[in-house]
Amino acid sequence: MNVPIIKELQGNDNFDYVAFQYGVDVDVDVGVDKSGENENNDNSNANDGNVFLMIQFRPFSLHMWRTKKTKDENDMIEGEPIVSVNSDQLMHFEIRRSKDVDIDRPVVETDTANEIADADADSVHADRHGDKEIVGYWEDGLAIYADGTREEKREEIIDEHEAAAAEQRKLMEVESDTDNGEFKWDTEGMWEEKFKEHSDSKPYGPMSVGADISFPSSSHIFGLPEHASSAQLKDTTGANAHYREPYRLYNLDVFEYELDETMALYGEVPLIVSQSETSGTVGVFWFNPSETFVDVESKGTAGTNTHWISESGVFDLFLLPGPNPRSLYEQYARLTGRLSLPPMFSLGYHQCRWNYRDEDDVYQVHEKFEELDYPYDVLWLDIEHTDGKRYFTWDQHLFPDPMTMQKKLSDQGRKMVTIVDPHIKRDANYYIHKEATAKGLYIKDKTGEKDYDGWCWPGSSSYLDFTSAHVRDWWAEQFAYNRYIGSTSSLYTWNDMNEPSVFNGPEVSMQKDLRNLNGVEHREWHNLYGILFQKATAEGLVKRNEGENIRPFVLSRSFFAGSQRYGAIWTGDNESSWGHLEVAAPMLLSLNIGALSFVGADVGGFFGNPDAELMTRWMQAGAYQPFFRGHAHHDAKRREPWMFGDEWMVKMRRAAMARYALLPYWYTLFQEASVSGMPVMRTMWMEYPEIGELYHLDDQYLIGSNLLVKPVTGPGVKESTISFPAEDLWFDVDTMVAVERPMGHHDGSFSRTVSSDIDKIPVYQRGGSVIPRKLRLRRSTEMMTNDPYTLYIALDESQMASGSLYMDDEGTFNHVNGEYAMSNFTVDMNESIKCEVVGSAVWIDQRPSDSRLVERLVIMGLEKKPSTLMIGQVTLEFDYSEESKILVIRKPQVSALRDWSIMIQ
């Protein structure tokens, strides 16, 4: 628990500053064996958790230091602060104002400004479209004409001098009259702005809030998802700038997004985490849902500076003192909420396409998976399954009997997902639109009087106001089985286009001066729309069931801080290219840095056509990302695994089987995340914060503490170079042989070049860990429920290991009430292998005696063959290889739901 304890209040006679010392309890109880998966090291490179906070008033600034104990147990600070706010005095805010308020700023005449803006918009419209009649818009924001043609995309050419001038622009004021040295305010755009043919009325004038936040003792900062760039943030300003523009946080539907850019994408989390070998882990959370820009500048030995500017809102900043990653994510979880434990089926493989044509197509795809023993859990339907893009409906010609379709798949352990977007077709005969209009549930135009009318997949559409609680409640009611006709309990939901996407809006989104039902402008809450839509949908999937006890599954494209509470996120409309496969890992790591663990990138890429090698490598990589889905655009060729031939299908199936075998481990990690806030997919520094040379790595990562993964992201690759933390042993999961470590090298890291031909993705298990697997080939997670476990035990240098296995009913909320079991394994090959179970005795006793059995133990790195292994009076059979140092214990006849000990002699 992080409790501020004011030990001392200091201030000078003029009260220019005040200082506090805070005690931070860094022990995090995650409900599992602390010697195992969740506590393999202290995850700390700072001496203790106490921090010293100084607030200066004239001029305002805030500084936080770590404290260290002296020999006489006094606290002292030394060196640079771990974080400073407004040390460069860039903090500012502009509040709302009325146009008729007299201020000391010249402003252009309001009517004239409006006339100019309208004239400019008309001119731009005429230039773009000529005399052609517009009948619709496509997702890229380009017009569709009545003659059947489409508007062509125009490349924007930026003059070099114009770009240089933009770099030097001043946001606040411009010097004008050099004779008297006075300044005048830059009035352009104060009361009206235009973007192409769109205009923003800005009724409250110019507004913004900003501040500089620096990390004086750190040169490595991370976060600010979502961008298709490296996990570590790079300079956007200064002499060493990698980017020309700041990181932009503004949720947008981006068509064919570019790589290695700071451009805004589908969601955002305004969180930066700093990691330093000397000052530990510290974070800042800028709680503002309006459009935000963040500049980054490295200062060498002086650390890293950031400059935040948001279009509106208030200065609402949270400092997360750490001092290590585990403590920081516990603190952040207290702010934004903890991940909701997903149902087990959602951790399996999902098969999606825009679109499976009809019920026969669904059956054929499902039956082919069955025929090939290729595991999958969920089959998805995109927008074409509906009646004319009217959500909560079915096309009666293509899907005449959706309930029977769902039942057939459900009877064989599968689920289905249908898409439900936030734009509602403006059709007076459509019951959703009719009721929403009658109840007044839609976002309004800038006058606050009329329902907003934008363009999306159905054509003319209105958008529900999910910022209003009663609208969210109404939306949740639409998922009731008697409302969503044709839905069943095995049908779940996909929320797309919820940035929100408006094809004929500025940047394919809403105008900023639209109003919600409380009259608040869209600019104030834009980045909240997606999370609130997902929240309402998740609540609907819960409420539709009697007892409200079935966990929901909702995938969302848009997100904000806290989206981890409501479901999964994916990286949007990626491309079938090696570059997009390569950037998938950094993007997913960045999302996990933002505490969004249930994330994935579409396997194969959405746009384009992957060849067999790219598809195979993507399937291998996808098997080791938290959310595992294959998806494709309707213009792409069919790419189900068997479409590439038997040889490639077998390679892809092997990757999927590896995923399913590891589901007990994945499920345990998600339970940990739901309690501790610690991400599931981790950068190397999250587990090894003391090894600075690992900080920059984002092409390899850890699943939990115990699996190191390096996806192959290039064509023709046969070898990969991996950096291993030297303090641990690492075992190849296929050969189960330890990686050779340099003699006497136990600090820092070392590199090894390993084989990674087309049949191999490099994955390694950490020495000192126990990972549970289920090895029987099944076609879905439901069929695996009562399958036995195999424990893979990788020993450390002391011939010891530990780990955990979490179990519950895999689908309800009963675990919240304590109906679960946690098996904690401790291994000392000089003495015993033990299992100790904590959890609900009632729930455990209700399980069949032959369920959750452990059928095999595989022990890697065992230096000496044991003479005897016994459980009670029973002697166990085993095999030991002197060459590989692997011991296999078969049929120990023990359950993961009971305490037991194997004694070693």
C-alpha cells in the first residue's frame, strides 16, 4: 500500500516552498507464492521506497527525489530529482472566455472571421470535388461520387522553408512592433479554425493547458501509446530529434497507418514511465482526455525533458514514485483500475475476416478447422452479417438462422463474435434509431439542438452519447436476448470505429464543437468515447444473463487509460508486410507499458496478401501475444491456415498448438495482472530494471517473468541474436537444453546467435521457474478443461525452482467471491518437489477427484540423477538423461488441487 506519511514539513520564512517526505510501501501482495512466478527477484534497483517531494510556489515547480538511509538511519536526498514539473517554467493554461469579453488582445471581427471561414470552406470543397455529386464517403475520408467514381487521394507537399518555419513557430505570441518593443498576441485561429473544408467555431476561444515534465536522472522513457514506433520514446525536438512532430494523442480512425511516426492512432494512454539504473522507476500520468501533444528531448547527462500541451481541460497530474516496475504498476492500478480476468476461451485463437459470407461459409470454415485438428475458439462476423449495417440485426438471406448456427458451433466448444459499432443508421424504421431519437440519446450538433448527422458504414448516421450514464445503461439493455434477436449466450461482441470514426468529418472523426447531452463540447472528451462505448457494451454482455455472473468478452479498437477493465484491444488496420510484423512487438509492448495487457496485432495483417512465409512467421509471433486473432480485409485473398498448402498449415498449426499448451500459464499471468496490475507482456526492463543495456530492446520480450520470446520478423531468416540476462539460466523450450553462458558471467547480459529457421521461433524458459502446460491436442479450450497438466521445471544454479498455477471455472465471476485455487510449486532437487494449494476449500472439494491431475514433471538442468523419488510410501518411475540433464517423472498420480510432496533421495 502506498500511504503518504508526512514526516516533516519544511518551509522558509516567506513560505516560498514546502517539502514533504513520503513513505512508500513497495511490497505488493498479488495473492500467489512470492518465491515463484510473481517474485522471481525484488524487481528493484532503488535503495528504498521513500521519496522527498518539494513544492516551490514562487515560481511554481515540483520536484521529487529518492531518499537513502544514512548509517545513523536518517533520511537524506542526493543527486538529481527523479522527476521535476515546471522546472523550465513552461506551465500554462488558458481558460474559457466569451467573445464579447474585453481582453487586452486584438481579435479579428467575429462576423468577418465566420464569413472568411465559410468562404474558404466552400472554396476548398469546390476545388476538391468540382461539380460532382457526393453520395457517400469511404473510411479514408475520401468522397464517393454519384457517377461511381471515387475521390483520389492528394499527397500533401510540404515546402522545406515552410517546414523550417513551422519548427520555429511560437504558440503564444509573436513579436511585432520593434519600435516600442511591444508584443501582440497571434490572433489567427483564436475564434475560428478551419481544416480543409471543415471549420471549428471555437465558441470559448483559444484554450490550452501545458507543462514541462523532466526526468533529470533518466535517459530512457517509455509509454504514450498508441504509435507505430519503438517502445522507447525518441526525441521530437532538439539537436538529435528523430521525429519532426511531437507525439500526438488523439484517437483517430487511421487508414493504412505509417510506421515509425508520431501520428495519432486509434487510442491513447497519457502515461510516461521512466527507467533508470540509478533512480529506479517513476511514472507520470497526465489525466486529460482532450487532444494532447508531447515533445521529448534528451539532455544527455541532464536526463530527458518532456513538454505536454492539451487543447483543453485542467492540469491534473499524478506522479507514480515506483521505485520499481512492480510497485509502479500497483500504484497505477489504484488510479485507473485493474484488468478484468478474461474468460479462458478468449485466450485461444480467433478466426476473423471481413466478411464470412453466409452461414454455409461459417460452417465450411469451422468444419475445416475440425478436420485438420487445428485449434481455434472463436469465429467472427464483420459488418456484412447485418441487415444493411443496422447493428443488432441479421441479414435474413445470408444468415437466416443465426441461433442454430451459434448452437452448432457452441456444441463443439466454440464461440462467435459479431461486430457492433457506435454509429447508428438514420432510418426511421430501424428500431434502435427510432428509440434513440425518441429518447434523445444522440450527440448534438454545435448548436446543441439537432442530432448530429455524420457518415459511416450505413451511410447517414447518428452517434450515441456514451458520456451520459443513462445512454450507457440504455445501450447495455440492447444486448438482452429479447432485444438482440438471434443472439445467444455464446455470442460476444466486437466494438470497432469507436474513436469515433466519421467518414466525412475532420480527420475522419467528429467536429470538436459538437455537444454532448450536457452541452459539453466534443473536444473536452474526445479520447473517452471509445472506452465508454466498450464499458457500456461489456455491461450489456453481463446484464443479459440471469444472475449477471458470466464474464463478458469485448474487443475494442479505441481506448484510454483504464480500458484494461473492459476487455481486449487490437492495433487496428495493419498491413500484410514484414514491416508491420516487425512493429507489432514494440506496439504491443507500448500498450502493456500503458497497463493494457489484453492486446494483439492481427495475424497476417489486415490489408494485403501475405505469402506463406510471412503468414507462418506471423502465426508464430501471434501465438506469443496476449490476444491471438487472424483477420483480413474483404479485398484480401482467403488466408485461413490451410489456404497455403499442407506443409505450411502444419507449421502454423504447430504454433497454435504451442499457444494452447501454454494456456494454463497465460491464464495464471492474467490472474496476476488482475490483482497486481503488472503487465502480462513485459519489456526486458520490467523484470531486469538493473540491467541498463536491456532497456532499449523491443524486438524481444518476456511473457510474465519466465518466458523470453524473440519473434522472427524478416524473410529468409535462419538465425536470430538474443540478449539474455546473465543472472539467470535460460532453457530452449524445444530442446530443453540450457543456453551456454560465458564463464563466470553473472552480471548484465550476454548475447547468443541461435537457430531460427522457418520451423522455429526462439522461446526460452527462465531457470528457477515452473511453467504448467497441457499437452493433449484439443480443438478448443472448452475441451481442455479437465485435461491433466505437465509441469516444466527449469532449475537455477542452486537446483531450485518455483512457480504457480491459477485455476477457477474459467468463465464466471465466482472467483471474485473466492471460488478458485492457486497451486504454488517449490522445487529443491536436493530435498523435494512440493505443491501447496490456497483458495476455496469448498470449490476445491467440489471438483472431481480425477480433475486437474498432474500427469508428468519435466525437469531441466538437473546436474545429478536422483536415486529414488517417493510420494508417501510409493516409489515413482523416472527417466534421466546424463547428456541433456533432463529428468522426466511420469504418472505421479497427484492433483494440482491437493497438497503433495515428492521426496528426493
